[in-house]
Amino acid sequence: MTQITAQMVKQLREMTGAGPLDCKKALEEMAGDLDKAANYLREKGIASAKKKLGKGRVMNEGVIEIYQHFNKRLGVIVEVNCETDFVANTDQFKNFARTVAQHIAGSRPQYIRREEIPQDVLDGERTIQVNRAIEEGKKPEMAEKVAEGRMNKFYQETVLMEQLWWKDETKTIAQLLEETVSGVGESIQISRFAVFALGENTSENGDEE
């Protein structure tokens, strides 16, 4: 059995920010391999984050983040909540809120989650996709299946949580949120946002209080 030294635990803590006992256990599980132990801890942390996201915790703390484009023709206000003011003041939480505001400015989502999309909007988009598939020569029953598949692209284009993060297109905003929850150790939610573009009507999304 590989001997786990204090230096190895220290290195893993510096790599992941995890506690000493968790680092020691991960190293034992991965036979002293630092990289595998780090991946083990990240996966464990994200799994834990998903559980926290599903518990419906009260999140009354957080920040109102404001982003303004360099030419001052576009601005975004986003409310990001967490459970405690301690987490709200951490750099990781504030950086996440700033990142989300910048992403909204660049990608212009219309909704935070797909559940927020009005049914008439969904029905209209699905009808457009069915008709398009029929025009392409698909039979009606096949057109329905094609349309359903194309709805995923519609979600990716319009729903914030399903958009690919512009800085790293290997992950969605939902995955970035999960990683942040894992890092700060408590639940986080993006509650609402508004986009102000010069000459356009304000678009506002999210839960009203």
C-alpha cells in the first residue's frame, strides 16, 4: 500500500482546496496518484453540489452584479443568491456573478431555465420546426421527431443555464454553477437579470419578488 505523506496531502490541498482528511482519503483511494486524487475530489464535490442544488435551501444573501460594455451601449444587471453573507463576500462567488453578467451581455439569453419559457412560445417554435422539416421532405411523423431534436438547439440558444460558457465551450453555465457550488460549499442560484441595450426595450428575466 502506498504511504501517504503530509507533503502529498499538502500538495493536494493546494491543488483542490479540499480539507486534509478528504485529501488523505482521496490519495489512499487513488494509491497516491495526485492527479487522479484531484479528479476524484472534483467529481465528489460536483456530485455534492448537485445534491445541495436540489434541496431547496433558502438563499437570501448574494449580490446584484452590474456589467457595462466598454462602449457604454450595453449593460446587464443580474441577481445571484447564496445562503450566507460569508460566501457572498468570497472572491469565488463574486467572480462567478461577474462571469455570469459578462456572459449574459455577450450571449443574450432570454430565460434562465427552460421551465420559464411560456407554453405559447414553445408551441410556436415547435410548429416552426415541424413545418421546416416537412418542407425538407420529411413525413409528418418523422417531422415531429426532427422538430423535437431541434428544440434542444433552441434551448441552447435562449436558456442561460443551457448555453455554453463563452470562455470555455466544453461546459454550460449550469455546469459552471455546479463547480462554483462545489467550491464555496453552499447553494447558489441565478435569480433574475435585465439587459439594457441602447435603443432597445429592456429585457428582464427571472423570478419576481
